[in-house]
Amino acid sequence: MSFRIRVLVAFLPVAVVPLVVFGLGARSVARERLTEEYRTRVEAAARGIRQDLRRRGDDVDRRLVALRDEAVADNRLRRALVGVRAERPYLLDYAGGAMRLAGLDMLQLQNNRGRILSSGHFRNEYDRFAPGIHLLLQVVPDRMALVRARTPDGSFLVLARARTFRVGSQTLGFAGGMTLDTGFVAALAADRELRVALITPHDTLASRGADSTDQVVAQVVVPYIDEAAFGGLAAARIVVSHSLGALETWRSGLDEWFRTAALISIAAALLLALWVSFQVSRPLAQLAARTEAVDFDRLDAEFPIERHDEIGALARVLHGLMSRLRSGTARLREMERRATIGELAQQVNHDVKNGLAPLRHFFRHLWRVADQRPRDLPRVVEDRRAAVASGLEYLEGLAANYARLTTAVERRPCDVEAAVRETLAGLPVPEHVQVVHHLGSGIPAVAADPIVLRRILENLLRNAVDSINGTAGVVSVTTAVVPGENAVPPGVRITVADTGKGMTAAERDRAFEAFYSTKPGGTGLGLTIVRRLVHDLGGRVAITPRDGAGTAFVVELPGSRDDA
Amino acid sequence: MPSSGDTIVVAVPGPIDPAAAPLARSTGERILFRQLYQSLIELGCDGSVRPGLARAWHASDGGHGWVFTLRSDARFWDGVPVTAADVRASWLSHEIAASDAAPWAGAAADAVTVVDDTTLVVLLETAASAVPRAFADPRLAVVKRVAGLGASLGTGARWLDATAELPTAMPVAGRSGPVLVFTAVSGDPRDAIDAGADAVLTDDPATVAYAAGRAELASIPLPWDRSYVLLGAWSGDSAPDGAALARDAVRVEARAALLPEWWTAASQCEITVGAPMPDSGARGPIAYLRDDAVARAIAERLVVIAGDSARARGYGATELEVVLRRGGAVAAVMPIPRMVFDPCVARRAVRALSQSLPGGVLPLVDVRRRLIVRSALSGVYVEWDGVPRWR
């Protein structure tokens, strides 16, 4: 995860978490406050409904009292009650007239056995037994109840009160009431946020349709009598609930603003994070890019050290590091130059010594012949002329190579067998060492400089002879064909093996390092020169431990595309 | 509207629309139209047949055809002689349905043939040995429609003054008698009396009692003209007591019902009625005509007698017919006329109403109206079916 993304991720919670905490807290506080306020309003409404019912009941009762007084004073009613037949129609119509006069919606006149003597709202229900109303007259507290009164085609709900009175020897009762309908219930819910529902076992009247958010509830319980289908005294409930719609609306508004604020905060956080990360990562990226461009050949990188922040501190560190690197590199180059000159001198020394060795050997042999067999001197000189010429030619080629001061090798078809033979001819071999060669047939020419090929062979053979220290041993040279592939012509594998002391694995790993030698007085350059020359010819060299004792150096050189 | 001179103000149950003639829809229209229009024959107070527009008639084709000869002096109010073609056109114009009042079967265009100006033949489906009384039905009165005139022309002894504010029946030229001004009673009939009406037709007991207390008013009981019956099944334990209903439940002058004679006489009629509607099956309340206070009172009392689950409900006339045909009521409290022109026609009408109701016809109460008139008033008489007329 990049530094920039980490900064972005870090900024998001910083921007959103406080908003979330604020939003949740605000919602919780608002809910508590509003719910409490709603509860207060609902309870106040319930108290108002109780008072309203009481007031309406008292109003009905006052009318019943007036009707009672009139009834007691009514002689025709009195005659009807004592059975005067001619007054029976008067009795039957009495409640109707009284009901209309009193402004009631329901009125019954009952005797003390619950039988209807006259009914205002249902004229022809006379003589019917009405136990519900009788119950109201007898046992209901305050003689006030919600009564579902029967009509010919159904029923209707009234808030009823009852009054008893005596006419002669009869105890009579008036039960009267006023209609409770949806309008009445709606009037109870003056606040449109309130829902008032009158719930009876028969049905429900509500000021408005139920709302899924109606929650805060208070209720008023009122005795209920279903006179239309008498089932005893029951309870009706006037339930007041408050819609939490306003709260939900407030919440929705808060949520909307919260979402908007969150989006804005997130956007601002992202922009700020981008800016911060850009401010931080850009100089870092520049430092990285400049540091990445640093090489031994490019030590000119500059770092902005003028900043006074952490980036500036880092730049100054890199600047100092760069300065030290530049001075170190200069010293290193000087050392390398010196080392290269020294190596070159050593190499020249080594090569010259190798070229002079056959000449020294020739002259020693010549001096010995001159001392011992002077007459043979001309013959000996003649016999060794070719060798001497070859040695001189080697030295001349060597000198020419160094004169050019280049590592580029002149490559031409070169006979490996001839190079092996010439090298072996000039190789000083102690008496305890036997040198043998196994030159394969059909060995192709390799693309090489003959002097270079000879230098390779001389170095390998001298090392092999030197490895046989004091005891009898054998040095062998073997050539073989390396099959070509596709367009690559066949090459030559030259193996120089000895039966000497051999090399450990550690010695083999370091064998090609410059100045590394296991021989007393060795320069440690022979194998280094061999590897470099082989590589210059496009070949490769490897050391193979031999079974038993000794070491084998295997050189593979690419074949020439032209015949030698 | 106090009367003056030869003008008599008649207050009747409304509404009154002269344009509806001759098909009366209310008691008021029924009384008004009786003053204005004539049928081919008329019935005397004893129910005997007497000439109307037709001076003579006789049977043909074994009683399947009846030949009527019009009076030569029969005139419309505009003086134009009444022809047999006018009679046929009149019957065609208001399209008396065969099941309603007409004695013939099918369309009048097929049943009525004009022979000449004064002769027409009416073919009956069932042979009649005597001239059918249905030809006296006011619904078969002869009228002539005139474009632009509010009411049809008639042939009676009074003509309708269409220009008057209230329906006014004027004596035709050459005839004497008072001018009759008809007004519909709305609200308390006593208000009509106090406003100067000379005759008030009412069944309101308070009005009757009020008139009894005023010496200048006379209360003439009209014949028991309606019987209220329960059509359909009765669910109570015992049949309703008609006398009790008449005494306590019904607030008009009533008595325990006696089925009219024609009901028994019509038991032999071949009655075919339309099939009930597909979803018929009696259920629901006891139905009654919403505007009929007597039927409502009876139905409400029946609800009390039948028990807590019973209900009663009032309907308009058309709505009630549909409800009954669909079986939307378990029973119906309906009035049937006690005097009819044709028992079979009347029986068919009742049967059509009650065909989807289970059970039969239970007579409940008979009722009648009274005609409250000023004592000094003369010339009023009551026809055989209880309709008052003025000479």
C-alpha cells in the first residue's frame, strides 16, 4: 500500500467518525426530547378527552333531569302509565317527542324491569326487554357509558347517561345519549398529529387512518354496553396515539444533511489527503528518482537541501552521502587505474617471461652443447632454429598486442593441433613429469588469434606441470569436437589435465581471481589471464575435479566459420 | 292559498307533475288526473261498468275481441273530436306494458285495430265474457300529446290550465263546476288547512285530530284502500298480530288486514312473470319503500318482534325492485291496493315483486286516508276506488 493510499485511508475515518458520532447523538437526543413532548401532549389530550366526556355526559344528564321533571308533571303520560288505553299512542310517541325536544339522539323510557315503554330513536321497539340500558340504570358508575343503541337497520354509538324517577308507584328510567361518530372522534383530536380511536368490541372509530409511526399511546377506558346485541358490561377504549411522523421527518432531514455533510467531509478529506500526500510524496518521489539515477558514471545528482523539514533533512543526508560517494569513487577509480597498470605490468612481465623461457632454454642448451660438443653446435642451432623463431615470433606478437593496448582480439581460423604442438615444443618439462597429448581427428579450426590461443595453452600447461610437485606425474592435453547447433559451427574442447595435488572446492571457486595463487611465488595472474582471453574469444573455461587426484581445465572455443 | 268563489284548493300528497299524465306516480297525480282524463269505460260507485269515452261495446270472436264504439260527442279540450285512431295513438304513446295495466297481451300496436273513426277492436289473449274492467283503468285514459304544451290534452269535464302557477283544473266550455287548484302537501298537513286549503287528503292522525277540533272542517273517511302485507318468509315464532300493529306500531288509521277480495279471485289467473336475477336467493333485511311511513313503521316493529338479528331497511322504488329481484331482502313490507281494475293484472304485479322471496303473502294491516273538507263545501264524491272527485 502506497504512502498516498495510507494517507487517504487515514483521513477518511478522521472526517467521517466525528460526523457519525454527532449524527447518532443528535438522533438520540431528538428522539428522547420529542418522544417526551409527544407523551406530554398525548396525556394532555387524554385528560382533555376525559373532561370532554364528563362534560358531555353532564350535558346529557341535565337534559334527562329536565325531561324527568316534565315527565313527572305530564298528566297524559301518567294516564298512559296507569293503563289508560286512549293514551297509549301518546306513550309510544312520548320518547320521540321528548328526544327531539331535548336535542338528544337516543332516548328510552324503561320501567323498573328493563322493558321499554317508549323509545325515541326506535319508536316501535316498545315492549322490548332492554337489559343493557337496565344495567346502565342500575350498576354502571355515574350511570354513564358508551351504548351501542339498536335501530331498525343497525345500531349507533352514543354517550349515554341514565336517570331514574318515580311516577305514582312505578320506578321509571330515562336513558338518553348523544351520538358518537367519526366526527365526534375527530373533534377529540384537535391536534392533527394526534390520532384518537374509539375502540369497542363492535368496531373502531378513528379520527384518521392508522399511521405506521403512531406510537406514543394513552387511553381512556369507558364502560361499554352493546344494547343491540347484549353481551354484558364491557369496556370501550379511547386510544390516543401520536404520530412520530414529525420525528421521522426530522430524522430524514437530519439523515439527508448528515449524508450531505459526510459527502462533503469525505470529499474535503480526500482532497486534503491528496494534497498532503502529494506534498509529502512528491519530494520523496523526487529524492527516490534522483537517488535511483545515481551510478558510478552519474554522480552529479543534486538533492534539495534548502528545505527545513524532514524531507530537507533526508535530502541533506543523501547530499552528504552523495558527496562521500563521489570522493570515494574518485579514489576507487584511481586505485583501479593503478591496479590496472600494475596488473598490466604483471601480465607483461608474466607474458615476457613465458616468451623468454624457451629462448632461455635454447641458449642454455646451446651453451651446454658449445661446451661439451662444439662440433654439434651448428646442427643443434639448426635443429632449434624453428623453436627459436617461434619464440621470437611469440614475443613479437605479444609486443604487438600490448602496443595496440586493446583487448580486442584479432580472430581468424586457427589450427588448434598446431597451437598445441608448438606450445608443447617450447614447454620446459621437468624429468619427473610426462606430457602426453591426445589430439582428436577432424578437429575444426577455431576463431582465435594464434598468440592468444598459445597464451591460453601455455598458462594451463605451466600450471599443470607446476602442480606436479616432486613426484612423477602426467600432464595430458586432449582435444575434441564440440558439436555445433543450427547455424553455430562445431567448436573445440581442449582439456588440460594433470595428476597433481588437485584443488579444493574453495580453491576452485577462487582459482580465476586475480593475484590468487596456491603456488609459492606464483603471481596469481595465469588463470585470470586464461579466463579473460577465453572470454575474449567467445569461449568458456571450467575446472573439473578429477577422480583420484589432479585437476582438469576444460576450455571450449567456438569454431571458425572459415576453414584454417 | 285561500279559495275564492268557485275555486277549490285541494291539498294532496305530492309530488304533482301534469306532464306525467296519464300515468300517475303519486296520490296527488292520481286525484288530479282523475279530474282531467277519461277512459273508454268507467266504474260506478258500486263497481259497475258504465260508458266513458265509449258509448257501446260488444264482444267478438268468442270474447277474444272487444269492439268499442266511441261517443260521437267525444271531444278533446281543444274541441277536436276523439277518433279511434286517437285512442290507439294514446295507448301507443305511453306504452302501457302488458304486465302493468293493459288487458291485452303483447304490444298495443298488435292488439288494437282501428275500424273507423269511432270504432276500434282490441284483441285479448284470454277470452272475456264481460268487458274487462281494466279498460276503466285511468292509466288507459285517452290523451293527446301536443308539442310545446306542458301537459297532454284530455277529454274529461275539466281541462288543465298549463299557464297557472299550480296545477289547475278548469271546467270545460259548457260545463259548470268549481275550479280545482291542486297543491302538494309538504310537511305538516295542518299547515295546508291553516293556509286555506278547502280539501286535504291525509292519513296523519295529528291532522285528523286537529280537524276534529275545528267545527268548520269535516273529516270524511275514505275506503280502506291499501293493505300492507309481508312478502316473503317470516322468521318470528308466531305470526305478527295485525291488530296490535294497527293499534300501536302504525300511526295512521289502520286495522288488522283482510286480504282483498280480488286477491282470492285472482288465484285462478295464469300468471307468468320474468325470471329472477341469477344471484337471487333471499337474504338481508326486511325491505320497505323508503318514503312509505306506514311500511317503515311496520317493518321496524317486525324487526323487534323477530329478534335481535333482524334488520329493516328502506329503499327507493326502483332500488327496492332490484333488491327483491336479486334476493337482497329476506322479506318486504309492501302495500297492495284493495280495489283493482283487473285482479289478474294486480296479482301479476305483486307476484313479480315477490317471486324471489321465500314464503307467501302475510296480510298485516289495512289503512285508509281521510279527506278533510270545509263543511260548506259541496259537490265532492268518492269513486269506487276511494278517489275523490268534484262535480
